[in-house]
Amino acid sequence: MSFVGGKGKAMGFFDSEVVQEEAKQLFRDFQNLMRLGERYGQFDREGKKIFIQHMEELLERQRIFMKRLELSDDFMAQLTIKQLQTQLGGLGLSLSQMFDQMHQTLERMKAEADAER
């Protein structure tokens, strides 16, 4: 997937302002949720459910962004995916396994929050 910029020149995946803004927003949202998550144990049941919902939404946005990277024919996008796959491979995980494990963790957290009274 290539983008065409001004004067018909092909743009790289990360040259797109939309992609740059989306990546920045994903990173900001992730950081904010991680900071908030430090107090997760202090949340009441509804607070935990809201936090988990936000995490699920972020996870889905990350999954879509990664899929767009994978489908791109841009060199930097492919390099980014390869680097991520190498890092995850060092942990014995594929990209899909990472997302599956994150989803399973959120499902466990949901079940625990539902069990609270």
C-alpha cells in the first residue's frame, strides 16, 4: 500500500501525517492507560470494567495498525514489522500470539472483575 503525495511522488508509510498522528495517539493512549493501570487494584468493579474496555479498544486499534504495516509494501513499514517479529521471536512469540495472549489476559481480568462483589 503506497501513498501518493504532492506532485505524484509515492510517499512512505510513515510519511503520511495521518499515520504519524495515529501512531502518536496510540503511543499516548498506551502510556496513559499504563499509568492508570498502576492503580488498577484500587479500582472498584465498574472502574475495572471501564479500564478493561479501554484496553480492549486500544488493543484492537493496535492490531489494525500492525495489520496495515504488514500489508504495506513500504520498506520502512516492512522493516518495522520484521524488527517487531524478531523481538517477539526472542520471547518465543509471533505477532498474532502476542495479541492472543493480551486478549486472554483481558478476558481473565474481566472474569475476575465480574466475580467481585
